[in-house]
Amino acid sequence: MRYNLLIAFLLIFSSCKKTTIKLNYLDEYIVDDSIVFRNSLVGGLSGIDYSNNKYYMVVDDSYNPRILVSKITIKKNKISAINFLDVISVKDSTSQFLVNNALDLESVFIDNEDNINLTSEGNINGGKRPSVFVIDSLGRFKKEVKIPSYFDSIDLGKPKHNAAFESSTKSIDKKGFWVAMEGPLGVDGEEPTFKTTISPIRISYFDSALNKATKQFAYQLEKIDKPARGNINLNGVTAILQYNNTSFFVVERIYQSGYGSYGNTIRIFKATVQGTTTNTLNIQSLKNEKFIPLKKELLFDFASVKEKLTDNIIDNIEGITFGPVLPNGNQSLLLVSDDNFQKFGKQLNQVILLEIENK
């Protein structure tokens, strides 16, 4: 009897043991700027997904929206090569959706049926709403995903220009996906500034079978902590990745003009759904109701490894995905940066390799 009680106690104790996660920097790879592959300029890498042993990178180019398909070779915890395999142009003259909508593509993932799922920030200043839609492997439009009314109507939710649907991730349950805003809706809160503000963004779960959002959580953005040197000082979520049933990796990017190539502050947070976290899906304005956001915890600050990066630069990280399992059995992460095609000065097509260590 005592033996059985001891076994039961050990099982309960082990199941309650808290697992902590640590992210370790492994490597950086720079894709040269001005590379042209199949008549497509390589740059503007705003999202990445790993599927079928290939990496799909969405290119943020509203004049020629496209996806680059590549192979990334990792050996001995280093990125040894990146080879581009294909270009998928998001053009379909028969689709009224693609004709009518502004395609400012920001994230990509491949679903169970090998469909390519995309998010677009639209063009708020031009009166074009954000959207979520699906294409096939040839770039042909398949369907639009129904989004809540406060996203669908610019006047109702008041999304801000260049701060709408920035990131997405496949769900762990394989029955849907998540989409995150970059910044708060106008009806939800203030843009982050140098003091602590109420600045929640919405992370929405879309059920693939129902083709609509069925739940949603709020995530609070950090304030800006470096002094201003120019007139642009902003923070937002640029990438998310669900890694277990209740938690996400969330990439926050602070950008400040006046710092040249050193204007980005990039951090990865763990955001967790708890029993008390509010489902905000049916709340029309977060300013007007009380809610409990996702619990967040800082996991990694790129400032801690800047000496290991090219010219000490951490660039405009906008994509995150799982990479291969490493030789030690740990899962890897890959992140990519959007160099804005060098329009605003020196930037890097930066690919970062991290390791997830469970402790």
C-alpha cells in the first residue's frame, strides 16, 4: 500500500513540475540584397512557414505580391545555405477579390491540404480593409475568410494604417489558425509610447471548417524604452507562433527613427492563455469593457546577442517558424527580417536560428 501511495505521489509531483523554456541564439545568415531569382527581387521577407521540408516566405510588395519557396540547410547548429526553389505570384485576373483588395501581404502558412493562407494589412489610408484569404500552389484565389465586423469595417473598428493583420500561425489542434494585429484598433486603446498605456492587440482563432473566428484573446504591448531621436517611435507585434495548446511565441518590434540601422528593438515573449483570460471576440471596444489579457513573459531580447550579429544590427524581424529538430533533440526556430528592399537605408535580409531549450 505504501509503495502504491509513493508511486501515486511521484506521478502527481512529476505532472505538476513546471517546465520552463529558454531560447538560445545559434546562428545568423545574411541573404545578399539585390539578388534576383526568376525575375523576382529577393527582399521584403515579412513572414515564413515550414512545410513539406520547404520554407515559404511571403514578400511584402504590394505591386507584385508573391511567395518565395526555399530550402534552408542547417548543419551543426549553423545555417550553411539558403537556396531558392520557386516563386509563387499572387495574381489571378479571374478573381474579383484580388482585383478589389489591396494586397499588403504580411504572413503565410500552409494548411493540412497544402493551401497557402495569407494575411493582408490592406491599405487603411486608401480605404482598403485588411483581409485573410487562401490561394493554391499556383497563386490562384480559393476563398476569403470571414473576419469580425470591427476588422472588416474601417469606420467601425478604426484599424490603423500599417498596423492591421501582421501575423498568423497554424493552430496546434490542426483545426484552425490564429491571426494577430500589429497594433491596437482605434476603439481598443492607444498606440504604445514612452509611458505605460492600455495598448492591447487582438489575437483571433479562426475555425477552418466554419471559416470564421470563434475565439480571441487580447495581448498587451510594451512601452517604448529608448529615448526618441526622430519623429517615428512605435511598437507592435510582427510575428506569432503557437507552440503548445495554451501558449504562443510573440515577437514585438519597437522601431525608432533617428538611430539609422540600429532603430529596432526586437524581443520574443511567451504569451499564455489562463483560466481567467477573457475571450474578447464579442467585445466591440476594449476601451469600454474590463478584460484580462494573455499572461506574458519575456523569453529573449536580441540586445543580448547584438555582438554576434552582422555590424551589431538586429533588423526588422517579421517572421517566425519552427525549423528542424536539432542533433541534441531540441526544437529549432527560424526568424526572418523585412529589409524593405533597402528603401529606407541600409537593412539586412537576416535569417536567425534559435534553439528551444526546455528546463
